[in-house]
Amino acid sequence: MLFEAGCFPGAQILIVSEVRRLARRALFLFLFCTAAAFGAEQPTAVALRTQQQITLDGNLNEEAWQEAASIGPFTQREPDSGVPPTEQTEVRVLYDANFLYIGMRCFDSQSDSIMATQMQRDADLEQDDRIEILVDSFRDGRNAYYFATNPASALVDGRITENQSPRLEWDAVWDLRIQTDNQGWTAEFQVPFRSIGFNRHTKTWGFNVSRTLARLREESRWTATSFDAKFYQVALAGALGEFEGLSQGVGIDVKPYGLTGFTRDVTQPDVVNR
């Protein structure tokens, strides 16, 4: 028996929903197979467990930061995909029972040309020098937490679902500090484990970092560096581990805050240290 689709609107909804689900599944399998096919390009990094008290000031001068190994070299995605970046970036990861710490040194031989205009929560950083971080704490290759900032200490965060663009409606409790100097700038992230969900039985998480140098329109990444790879394609992330003894997170959200429409030049001394 044949039915006209218009006679069964509920069935139409179910069919569309199923098609979308299958499409998402197909995309995940494609990304997973692509990552497997180029397994050599998917790096692994170590997050160092520390008992040392980390002072969040952007200086990265604690002994723990010196002991932690840099996660590895970045590679340009654009404009010259596959070649070393114009300026080097070093990333180190620490953790204790309660916090994930990410420290970044963004070298810049023209530190007086650093670009940062946005300071409000979840600002559009498209025109600024910026850092973006992806954390797949369930290691499912589809979903992740997204964090970003610029040299003016803007807090940007969101959730990546099914390898789609980050949704910035989600706002977590976390913090960072920025410092600028004649070598460039540093960023020190502190993310409480209580603010993000994770599988306590999964010791290795998905992880990726991107840095954009605005004046050159240059983006470099730790992994997923091909021109057609999107940063939010979680299946292409590298591996970060091994985590143990963490205080279980519960995904706490807070209302966003910001300084709407407020901009300032990062070279001014009152924004050098947030």
C-alpha cells in the first residue's frame, strides 16, 4: 500500500530525524576512518600531574611548568598548509585532583603588533590574535568542550556536539590570565573538573590547540592541519593523557557576563595583566 507523505506529518518528522542521525553517523565514521588512515598525524601528549600550587598569573614560572614537556610542534593550516608556522607556539598541560591547567607561550618577533580588540564574554575573535582549545573528555570522537581567548583575556567557551560548530550558549566556570612581553604573549588556563563532564574510566582524552596570527592571517594547529579539516572535527583531535584521580565534574553552567561593545588596545599597560 502506498501513502502520501503529507498524510502522515508525524512519520515525516521521524524519517527526517532518522536521516539526520544516519548522516551524523556517516560523518563520524568518515572522520574516524580518515584519522585512522593518517594515524601518524595524530600525535599524543602527556598531561603532567602536579602537587604544586599553581598561581594563576600568566607567568608560567612554577617549577611544574618547567617539568612539563611541550606537546609538540605546530603546523600551518593556512595560508601555507603543511609547513612550519611563522612564529612558534609551546603548549604544556598540568593537572591536579581539581583543575586542568593549560599553559601556552605564543612567541611573536613583532610583539608590538599583537592584535587584540575584544574583551567581552564569548566575543567574536575573528580579527584578533587568538588561541582555541578542544577538549574531548569522554574520548568519543564526536563531542567536546571548546575554549578560546585573545591577548586581551576574552573568555570564550562552548560545546561541540556531533562534530558541529561550537555552541557558545554554554558558559562554564573557568579562568585564565594573560601576560605580554617582548617575546610575545603567554596564556594560563585553569579549568575546574567540576565544570566539565568526563568519564573517570577514560584516562586519555581527545585534545587539539589552534593559534591564529591575525596580521598574517595565519592559523597553525597541533593536529588536523590539512586545509579542509575543521577545528571542531573532534575525531581528528590528538590524544592527551593519562588522567587519574580526578574529582568528578558535573557540568556546572553559569550566566554569561561581559563588557558589551567595549574594546581596547592590548598594548596599553592596563590590559597587560588580567
